[in-house]
Amino acid sequence: MDALRLRLASALEWGVAAAFLTATLAVVLLVLENMQAPAAMRAPSPAEQAAAIAEMPAAVPARAVSVPVLPFGDGKAIRVGDTPATVLATVGRGGETGREEVDQGRLGRRLTRFYEYAGFRFIVVYEPFERKGAPRVSAIYLP
């Protein structure tokens, strides 16, 4: 009986040791995975760059920088998702330069308008976010 108890205790000790070793390896793998640069921090691949350029309207200069929010010194701001009426209320008719381009986007007509307001020149792209939806700001570019 003592021999059976000794074998079971030994097997149990080996099982606990294997569980701790597995847990230690899992923690090490998680740490190593988090040490790698996240996808947003690494440089885009040539295929990702080509896809981003293909999504840009033809009227936008190639070196333009996309921003999600464009704050102005007077406390106003334009954000991705705003409606054209909101942008008009923010910038006013005086901010429109009069230049606009229309092309076909993924979900419908895409309108690219050029503005100059509070010392900033910028480009706003309007397109629907869903089929048959109302156009909203889908991108803001600084040339």
C-alpha cells in the first residue's frame, strides 16, 4: 500500500510541476508578444500603402496627411463623421474655396471639397458610411 501511495504522490508532484512549467511558458509568450511593435506602430507594407492610396480621391495630393480631427484656434473643430451642415456651420461659406471634385466611392458618390479657414488649408471628403446613407465627413486631409 505504501508503494502505491509513493507512486501516486510522485505522479502528482510531476503533474503539478508540468502545470507550473506550462503556465510559466504561457506568461513568457504573452510578454514577448506584447514587446513586439503593435500594428499601428510598424511601417505599412507596400500592399497596405497601395490600398490606402487607392482609397484616396484623385483630387487629393499624394503627400496629403489624413487627420481624424482638425481643431481650430477659435475652439471649433471638424471631425470624421460630421455632416456637411456641421462643417458649413463651423467654417461658413467664406471658408469654401469653391473647388470641389465628385467621383465614385465604395458606397456611393464621393465629394471632395477644398477649404481655407483660420489660416489652414484643408480638404474634406464626404461620402456615405452605408448604402443609401447621408454623406458625412469620411476623411480630412492637410495638403
